[in-house]
Amino acid sequence: MRLTKYFLPVLKETPSDAQIASHRLMLRAGMIRQSAAGLYSWLPLGYKVLRRIEDIVHEEQQRAGAIAMLMPTIQSADLWRESGRYDDYGQEMLRITDRHERDLLFGPTNEEMITDIFRKLVNSYKDLPKILYHIQWKFRDEIRPRFGVMRAREFLMKDAYSFDLTEADAIHSYNRMMVAYLKTFERMDLKAVPMRADTGPIGGDHSHEFLILAETGESEVFLDRDVVEKSLGDRAFDYEDRAQVASIVEEWTTPYARTDETHDAALFEKQVPQERQVTARGIEIGHVFYFGTKYSAPMKAEVNDPERGLVPVEMGSYGIGISRLVAAIIEANHDENGMIWPEAVTPFDVAIVNLKQGDAQADGACESLYAGLKAAGLDPLYDDRSERAGAKFATMDLIGIPWRITVGPRGLKNGVVELTSRRSGASEELSPEAALAKLASIYQPVRSPSA
Ligand code: ATP
Ligand code: MG
């Protein structure tokens, strides 16, 4: 993309009403625009990041065996009356009446709808197990929408739903999703920690919220430092192997990690040595929950089990806040000059800054780099404006492109361009070909990771 042809409405002033860094930076960099309280348009730069996050989530969901589909945003109130949640949900639910006086609602989540689809279309145990998911906009009329897309009213969520014949099968589905989440967040360079969550009347310990640590997080968290250091890395595992998947889950859920909702001070003291105790704040980016027959029993989503006859299916649901993640990643990756995107989700892979726009040699070198990067499958943003170098650097620093190639007549005389890392600030002089080869080798494993 050439900057002169792009739509990047960068704001000169810092919006005064934005309280946290991600909100300020997203507004300043022209990633989002508020249209009403808690409702945002995704401008081109923000939309690119959103799509990159979606792509990673799709890949890892499918790798774990989940199947993509799409359900509507508007739902029938009758389904929610069947589960009993129509009244329980309260004022967070946006209720709508159509021209025939039918009660509808803008979905805050999809347990009822997917359970209805399942009960109408599946009746044999032979069709199990299944995990179905979609990525769709949700609406929750939050009392206090704030921090931009972090707590919005309309937001994009990945929600998956598992269907199994037995509890043991359902726990395997739960474990698959847990591991898929570890993979997903690790690919985004996030240190996400599964923390024990409330199961309410369902009971049991199969509910975890994934949080990243950030000073601006809304939850207080208590954890064993060890769990933050863990990583899957290139570890090979097979999602079909129950024991293997369960052991990864056990490894991550054994160390103490809880939010204020489930925190047990005495247990914390007993279980975690003083020097490893961490008290911090966190942002919830995902939630996994095994809830058995909570919806399938009242809604009669049943299958014929050869031994037990007609039984309600065992279910779980698994959410990821896709749009919240954009903000959460910025909270974890920024400095005083702007955002610093991890390569996996960056809106553009590399910035090309032409120090002397209009100089035939500099223009030619930039054009050939631009074409070369595109041919190598990379997504460059070429700052082809006739601006001062300082202004060009400031824009690229603000929007956080991880790599910058600076091209100027002086370097070209020696056959080199400058390659600069946004994160470390370190620069090196390379031939254009060597810069291109280095970038290709950085991005290749990020974009097509193995196992
Ligand atoms: P929270 O405690 O933050 O309100 P929740 O428990 O209501 O979240 P879930 O129902 O578990 O959220 O939804 C799954 C995911 O959707 C959450 O982990 C979060 O990342 C995201 N999410 C929930 N509410 C919002 C919101 N208002 N704006 C943006 N993302 C949200
Ligand atoms: Mg939650």
C-alpha cells in the first residue's frame, strides 16, 4: 500500500477523553472511530489488525478440530424463554420488536441458538463429538462502556460450542479448547494465563478465564510467577490424544492463578512461596466453560445413547474477545511513541520510508523494494508523501509497524538501505536484497507456523 493512496486519518492531538494507552493510540492512529457510546467503526488500519487476529483464531480453532459456521446477530426471544435466560439476562440484553410484534434480541452470546440448531439436526450419538464455532458481532448494553473497544457494547467474539455424549468426552473437548487458546495467544506474543473461574451452580473446576497482565486491566489477579513463564513453543502434540492434551492442561492449571472472584488468600499463601507470589491486574481475553446439560436439558437437545437411551448432550462454550484483543495487544506492546505490533498481527509487515521523495534514485529504489516485498508475499506500507523525514518516522512509530526500511540518496551511494526494528530501535545497513531476505525469513515462520 502507498500511503498517499491509503486512508490513515492520524489525529494531531491526543484525544482527551481516552483514559488508557490502547484507546488513545487507536484513536490517534486512525484505527477506530466512535459512532455512539460503545459503538465503533473499524477504519482500515484497525480493520487489518482485526482480520489478522481473526485469521489466527480460525487457524487454531480448526487445528483443534472445531468447525467454522456463521449464525445471525438477531435472535428470537422464544429460544431464550426456553432456557430461562430471557428474564435473567437483564438490561445488558438489547431487546427488539419487529413489525409483526415478535420479540427479538441482538445476541449477547449464542448458547440457545446453537443448541436449537443441534437438537433439530442431530439425534444420534454417532454424530458426536462436534465442536462448532463462529466469529460474529455481539451486543451487550454494558452499563459503563469504556476504554474504547476494550469494553464496547458491540464487539466481535469467537464463540465455540462443544457437544459430547459423556462427561469424559466433554472434558476432552474442553481440554482441546484450552490448548488451542494457549496456542492462539502465544502466536500473538501474549502471555495469557488461564485462571480458575466461577462455575456457579454448575460446579466443578472446568471454567477458566484467560487473562493477560496489564496495569490497566479491570480484574485483580493473584498468581504463581511460574505460570507466566510457561510456553508451548514448538512442542509437538496431538489433539486426538486425550492424555497428552489433558497433561498440557494440567501443567497450566496446577499453578495458582485466580482473579478476585475466585481468589482464596489462605490457599495462595499455602501453595505459592512468597518470592513467586504475584498480585497484579489483568485483562480477560477469553473464557472456556464446561456446563454439562445446562441448556441441552431444558431445551431437549438429546441423542440416543445405545446404553442409556435418550440423553441430553454434554456441552461447553468457549469465547475469545477478538475486538478486545486488538486493544489488549496494544496495552502489552507500546511505548511513548506509539504502538509496537507483534509480527503475527501487524497491519503492515514493513514500512518503507523514502527520505527524498522526488529524487529519481531514491524513488526508484523504493519502488523496486516495494515490488520485491510484495513478490515475497509481504505487505509493505510505502510512505511516499513529500514530508520531512521526522514526520514520516513519527507516523510509522505511532502505527507501530515492526520493521522500517529507510531509503535515502546517501545510503544508496554505498548500495545500502537502513533496516530498523521498531521494538529495539536498533538499525543496520544492508543491501536492499539482504534487507528483503531478512524480512522474508522473519515473517515466514510467523505466517505459516508448523504444528
Ligand atoms: P467481562 O467479565 O469482561 O465483562 P464476560 O465474562 O462478560 O467479560 P464472556 O461472556 O466470557 O465475557 O465473553 C467472552 C469474551 O468476550 C470475554 O473473555 C471478553 O474477551 C470478550 N468480551 C466480553 N464483553 C466484552 C465487551 N463488552 N467488549 C469487548 N469484549 C468483550
Ligand atoms: Mg467471563
